[in-house]
Amino acid sequence: MKDVLLSFSFPYAQVTRCFLLSDPWFSITAKYSLWSFLPRYLYLQFSKAANAFFLFITILQQIPDVSPTGKYTTLLPLLIILVISGIKEIVEDYVSLLLLNAPNPTALGVNVGDIVKATDGQFLPADVVLISSSQPQATCYVATSNLDGETNLKIRQALLETAEIQTEKQLSSLSGKIECEGPNCHFNNFIGTLYLNGKSPVSIGPDQVLLRGTQLKNTDWIFGIVVYTGFETKFMQNAVQSPLKRSRVEKVTNVQILVLFLMLLVMALVSCVGAAFWNGTYGENTWYIGKKDHTSPSFWFDILMFIILYHNLIPISLLVTLEIVKSIQAMFINWDEDMHYERNDVYAMARTSSLNEELGQVKYLFSDKTGTLTCNIMTFKKCTIAGIIYGDRPCPITESSEFSDPKLLENFEEDHPTKEYIKEFLFLLSVCHTVVPERDGNNISYQASSPDEAALVKGAKKLGFVFTARTPYSVTIEAMGEEFTFQILNVLEFSSNRKRMSVIVRTPTGQLRLYCKGADSVIYERLSEDSLFVKETLTHLESFAREGLRTLCIAYIDLTELEYQQWLAMYEEVCTVVQDRAQSLEHCYDTIEKKFLLLGATAIEDRLQARVPETIANLLKANIRIWLLTGDKEETAVNIAYSCKLLSGHMPHIQLNANSLEATQQMIDQNCQDLGALLGKENDLALIIDGKTLKHALHFEVKKSFLNLALSCRAVLCCRLSPLQKAEIVDLVKSHVRAITLAIGDGANDVGMIQTAHVGVGISGNEGMQATNNSDYAIAQFSHLEKLLLVHGAWSYFRVTKCVLYCFYKNVVLYIIELWFAFVNGFSGQILFERWCISLYNVIFTSLPTITLGIFEQCCSQESLLRYPQLYTISQTGDIFNIKVLWIQCINAFVHSFILFWLPTKMLKHGNSFIVSNICQRETESFTWYSILASMVLACPYFWLGFFLVPIVCLIQNVIWKSNTCSRTLLEVVREMESSRGQELDCSGFEFLLPACSLYALCALTASLCFALAGGYAFSQVEHAVISQEELVRSYDTTKSKTRRTFSTAFSESIFE
């Protein structure tokens, strides 16, 4: 247990501090400081094998008479590389500092036991026990989308013992302590006890705790006591440590640099053996070498000399070249106007440049739902009333995309036969809910825990039925120029089991009526035989479901006074039941919710961001597998999956819901057995699993089977997940599948998976900047991911890999020539090229072609990459860059070096003695020897023969190899089409089809494999809250002044000075 001491027995101002969350707390984070830059930067640079090796060579060159290339020929290029890399680090760190130097919901001074005040719209900086609030019954609403991704608001309520604390005097007299459990990662659990001096202990549960990262909504203010801060908060307990991310190309390159170093040692060893043999055979006759000591040099001396001679075999400029290339590639991403979200003026941003090529190899994409795929805005889109569908006709597209169909109001105003149905339908939308209106002058805003209910009430308002006031026992509707007051008698609460909500009202005419809205599956089985429009409405519901809309059936039943009084007596009796009260209440509700008369149905759109379905379709064509990870309800996740075309109507799905490890293992094993030979292959299946079941599925005994089952499905939906579970799923795939993973999200609850994945992408959404600040790349819309991967990712991969291959090639082809030269100079350690030419070969002479290739190389045009997403698989599979390809290139360079040295040597063999003798004769003359050498060489016919013959011999093998290629790849076909500007390519032959036996085998699966849902329902109302929905609506009276909600401003100012 943990004791949180509340020392309030002394005067308030002397003992504790109270923090206004509106105070500007800043969190300034930088990688370097003025004093730490040099040591940290040097440690970072020399932890790279290549830089450490060249530092070692620089030290060796300082030993007298060891280096054949001079003392400073390696030091100078190494310094150039370090300076360029240092400038890049300073610039990137400065940019990050500017981005992170902004207010964030982390209070640098809030301690355990402090009292904090939060106002509407603010985020909580710590885990807080609620003391009191401005709302009736000391309740408050909080948005937990940062924690679980859910869009509905949660209700929290303070303890009765502290609910009346409203004044400075009351706060200052508060004294006691809190005992609670230790820090843990469970959002929905909290066990504590409040000990107030002079009062009995009171238990504290999760309904009294506001967690860090939650946002206060629809509540003017709250007071709370801090119980967990910093890394002890439940939000931080769900966080994962940010790993050091390195691309796969970089890892392969580093390993091969080590292999090149071993190759260098072998070359040095061979040269030492050759030197020993040559000295033993010809040593006595080598008077012309002019050695001071004719004794044979030591073996280790020769080893060091040849290591220095061949050290440039390792490309010294590769790392800095890649850094320059990647930095410019990142600028291309930042400058891309196609990824500019003009509405918020937000550009895409590469927060790191080291993972650019990883964007071209993504195989598994893990996506959040709320705010990532959707706009997190519920909109009343369509409806069907009395068998007539409204909102289905084409209309001008507005930014809000709200309901717009003038036919409905025309039918209502022109005495259409369905006028009374329309009237009752709109009255039901205006009355059957738990929404609270707030009036600000002539404007009315609606506060609701369910965004679906708010959307329906706003939709009714737009159609002229305005919900204006709520009292504990009535609601007032303004319609048709009149006011209608409905008496609220009972609220029959929503739950996941019931899938419906009802209210019993007395209409303005005195009629007892039960209004109900709910899922079609529960409404239709309770319809009266006299109900009309049943088939027509069902057809419309199916149409709505195909569009991915969230539907609700609307029905009512008139009650007699006798029926109601009999039911009321049963209800009052059930409310006093101690055991299984919830089940008893549901049974009681069932007794009166029957023989409904159907009015119609509503369709709500959880509006997707622009081009989300098209983006997902193209990513699937690119062989990228998409997993939807959300903290929201299963029904909501499935609806969105249908809307964005991740699921299709004909796709069967496997649903995993179990409450124990044994049941989970049995269910997974059974489905794996049913798949048979298709296990491990991609099938046209969807896997749906919730958080409770996933907890058991990730057990070490089960997770391998679960992963095999998940990888066998085309789409995976994981619902009700905690942030830690999201990260665990990503880590499971990352650790056991040799593929690049990418996670994308917009909220703080997505940070864990963003940091765990190979590549993390944050969306600048409505849930703060936590995801963006912890991501590798930031975009404004999910649709921008298409170009980020298919264009920038593919281009970056081709550019970086070609740059690496070219750097290896040019170094091997040049410095292996030094080995061939050793065979003709008696392994004496002489250099063929001038020492500064060798030194600056990588840094200056060949740097521009390499950088140009890494910046401007394109496998094909942007238009082709977007038109044919299948091209992405070329970079995704890694076939153009791996160990095999790298060493084929090195062998090719080895052959070219052989040709470049020995062919000219043999061709100029007869002219060598003439040229050398002339140089020796004229060595003492006034004119320079190299002018004579040039004139002699240029006059030699063998030189001109070699000038044309050597390049032809080197390149002929490549021409022969390409001309003998039998089958063309898709990339080659597209390139030919671009060059010839031919007709559009048919890529049907390049689609990634499921196994031919899939359909037959899938039909043999067990009953655990279900087919697509008949239709989702729109309801995200909070369940099992600390206060019932009926108690909640009865605690409001919007016709009175809000005395609790606006207490003294002077108190607010004085208490926090």
C-alpha cells in the first residue's frame, strides 16, 4: 500500500500548493547542451565501426616509417566527415528543440498530496482523486481518448464526504491521508481508502480517479488531490522505452563493412606472405630500393604497413554521404505540397532522416482508429421514416457532410401521408437521450457523454425540433412555432447486452408513451405484428450498413395507465434487490419493451478522413497488411472497418472472445486446426479479438499459435486495447516476423506502438501532439501515408541502396588495384596513385556522383508509383539490396579491377622500357618529367587501343547479362511504358491473389467463424457508471441559474495567487 499524506491541518497557504492547470508549464528537451555536445557527439560518431576504424588508421599513420601514404591523408577526410556530421546534428537538434519547446500537459512541480484545479477542456497532468466539481452531485465528464481511444465521455463522481467542499475555508480545513495501491498499468482498477480526521474511512475506486492524459469536458471546474505523478501515473506505466531505431539497410551495411575489414586483413596477410617470399628470393639483389637496413622487416611491421595501404577499401565517405542524402530526402518529404493539409496549414515532417528507406519496405501497418482513420466527428447522415429513405439523393458536398434532404421537410409541411410518422420520429430523437442543453444567449449547445446521441439531437434541431431545456422530470422541445413539454417518467438504461435505450414519457397531450432506439437485431424481435414498413426499413438498414454507417432503429409503444402502474411497481421492487440487480433490471425492462411500432431508422457517420478507403485499398494492393488496433468497442471498430473498406461484406471473420487462458487456447487451436494447410498463408479472412482475450492470447504458451492465426488473415481487428497491449502486439509481429512494421496514430495512447514499431508515424489530430512528438514522421491526414510510403519510401529505398552499392563498388574497384600492383613491385608497399589522390578519392573526387545518385535517382515516376501500387513490392521484398546483391557487386568490382590493371599493363608492356628510359635520361633536365610522360603515353598506340578496349571489356558482361534476361519484371514493363509513353498497363497479372483453395477450405471452418455483421448500431453511451443515466438526467435543471457552476471568481483568483 502507498500512503499519500494530506497535511491540511495547518493554515492552507503555509502547507500546500494549488496549481492552476492553465499556468504555462514548459518541457524543454534537447539531445545536446552547450557543454555535453562535444563528448556526446564524439561518442556517437566513434561508436560507428567505420569511423572508429579510420581513427585507428590515423593513429597508425603517425608511427614513423610505417605509413606508405603519409601522416595526414586519413586525418583530413575524417575531419571533414566529422564536421559535416556535426553540423547536421546541431541543425536537427535545434529544430527538435523548437518543436518541443511548447506547453504540454506535464506539470513540473505537481507533487503527491497537492490540490489541483482543472477547468473545462484542460488535460490532467497527474493521477488525481476527485474532491468536488461544478456539476450536480459532484460529477464530471472526462474524455479518455488519449488512453483508450473511446469517443464517449466517462462520468466520474466525487465522494459524498468531499463533494460539498467549495470554499477556501473548507479546503484549508481538510486534513487526513489516503492509502492506495502501488503504481500499476491498469486503467480500470484503483483501490484506495480516504482517512479524514474525525470521520470514518471511505473506500476510493476508479470512479473517483481522473487519470493523467484525460481531458475535462462539459464541466466548468474540478478540484482533485494528486496521488500519482511522473512515471508512477498509470499513463506512464503503460509507456514503453523509446528504442534506438536503425534501418535494415544500415544494419546490413555495417555488417558488410566488418566483412570488408576481414577481407582487408586477408589482403594484408597475403601481401605479407608475398613480401616474405619475394625478399627471401630476390632480397640480396634489391640494391635499387635503397633501404638503410637490408635486414628483413618484421612481420607485424609489414602487417601495419599493408593495412594502411589497403585501408581505403572501406568507404570512408559512405556514412557522411548517406547522412547528406537522407537529410535532403527528408527535406523533399517536408516540402511536398501533396502532403500539405491546407485547412490547418500543416506539412508532413520527417522528424528523423535515418529511417527513410524503411518507408519503402513496410509489410505490416498497425493503425489506430479514432482520429487516425476517422475525423472523430459523429454526423447524422441519413434516415428512413415510414418506409421512405431520406438523405440518399445527391446533394452538394459540404465540409460537415450533415444530413441534407429537403424532401423530408416538404413531406412534413405538405400533409404527406407520412407526416405523423415524421413528427413522432423527430420527437423521439429530441426526447429519448441523456443530452443536456446549455444556452448562451440565443445559441444552444449540447453536452453529451455519447457523441452519437449528440449527433441525433443536433440532426433533429436542424430539422426544426429543437431541444431547449431539461429539468429533473421533463424536457422541452420547440417545434412548429410551439413549445412541447414531455414529462420524463423513467429512463431504461443502455447496456451492451441490451443494445437499446428507452424512456417512458407523458406527452403534452397526456398520453403515456415509451420511446426506444437500439440495434436492429433487438428492435425487430420486439416489433408488434401490426407494425408497418418492416421490410422496407430492413432493406434501407442493409443499404446503410453497406456504406459503413452506424444505424439505430426507432420505435415506440403507447402504454395504458394500468400497464404502466403494474410495471412501475415491479420496477421499484427490483431497484431494492441486492443480488444480481443489473440482471433483474434488464429483465424488468424486457417486460415493457415489447410490441413496438416501427417508425424508421437513423444512420450516423463516424466520418472518415478524406480518401481513407482509397488509401487503404492502394496499400492492400501494395501487399501491405493492415491491423486495426483500437481501445474502442468492437461494434464501432467493425463499422469503421467496413466504412474504410478494410472489411468487405462477403469476408468471413473469426471472433475470439474468451474469459480464461484455457478457453482462449482452445479457441485458437481449433481455428488453426480448421485452417489446416492454409495456416500461415494469407486468406480472405478477418480476425476480431478484444482486450480481455488478447491478454490470454499473448501468454507465452499461446502467442505463437495466435500469431500464426493472425498472419493467416487478411485483416485483423483488435478492440478494447490498452496502450501497452497495442505496443505488445506490434512487438510480437516485429520480433517473430522478418518484416518491417509501421504504426500510425494520433493520440497519447498510440505512443507505445509508435515507438515500438520499426517506423512510427504520428498524425497531427485533435488529441494533442503526443503522438507527433514521439514519432519518426508526422503527417496531417491518413491519406498522406499513401504517398509517404509508395513514393517517398520507394524512392528513398532505391536511392539509398544504389548509393551504398556504388560506394562499395568504387572503393573495391580502385583499391584492389593496389593489391595487383603489389605483385609487380615485389610487395614493397609502394603506392600506385599519388597519396593525396588516394586520400581525397572518396571525399571529393567521387562524392558528387554518389550524392547525385542518392538524391535524384528514380525507379520510375511518381504517377506510375501511385497508379500501380504493386511496384512497392520490389522495395518491400528487399530483392534489390541484400548480402547476395552486395557481394555480387563486390565480385563485379573485383573483376573490373583485374581488367583495369592487367589489361593495360600487358598492352603497354613493350612501350614501358622506352618511356622509363627516357624519363631517367631527362630526370635532371629543367623541364618536368610528367610532361614527357604524358607526351610519350599519348603518342603510344597501345594507350589508345586500351582507352577504347578496357571500358568495352568491363561493360560487356553487364550488357550480356541484361540481354539474356528472359522474364521482365513489373518495374521494367512500367519503365518501358514511360519511355515509350504507351497505353496504360494492365496489372491484373501482378495482383496478390489468395490461394485458389481458400474458398473451399474456408467453407469447412467451424461455427466460431462467422460471416459479416448484418449491420452495426450507433451507440457509445457510457455503461455501468458510478451514477445511473436516470440519476444523471434528473440532477439537471437548465431553467435555473447555475449557482454551483460559477462560484466566486474572487475566490479563484485569491486561492491560487
